[in-house]
Amino acid sequence: MENLKTVLNSILRKINEPTLTDEEFATLNFDDVTCLYEQYKQLAKVLRQRGDETNALDKLKLQAKINGVDIRREKNIEITNIFIGGSLE
């Protein structure tokens, strides 16, 4: 797992953010450690926990996009039973 921490820290260094503490690293949960998407999502979780919702996350999202990964936050979509354009009876 030390190699994973090195990889994640190199991403953080690229966006000029402090590297992971041992405590932060211990909170990360991966299904597949080789998946770039999961690496960036876990780093985004750490940055949110640090309290920087804008600048650091924006830099991380841009860095991810440069590497071909889209980590935009999924929007909550509310599903209803309303059919738009249906005839009223």
C-alpha cells in the first residue's frame, strides 16, 4: 500500500496541496487501487474533509481531466411519476 500512498501524494503535489497524513490515508477505501477514477475520488473525499470545497477540488478535477478522468460530482436526480408532455384527461 505504500506505493499507492506515493502515487496519491504525487497527485497532491501536482496541485500544490499537502500530502496525505497517515490518518487520512487510513480512511481511504478502494475497490480497485489501480483505477485512476477511484484514486481521484478518494483524494476529493480527503480534500472535502480538509474543508477546502473550491480551490483544491477545482485543481484536482482539472488534474483528473488532464489525465482523462472525469470526477464531477453526480447530481441528485429526483424521479417522479410525472410524464411531461402527456395529455391531460
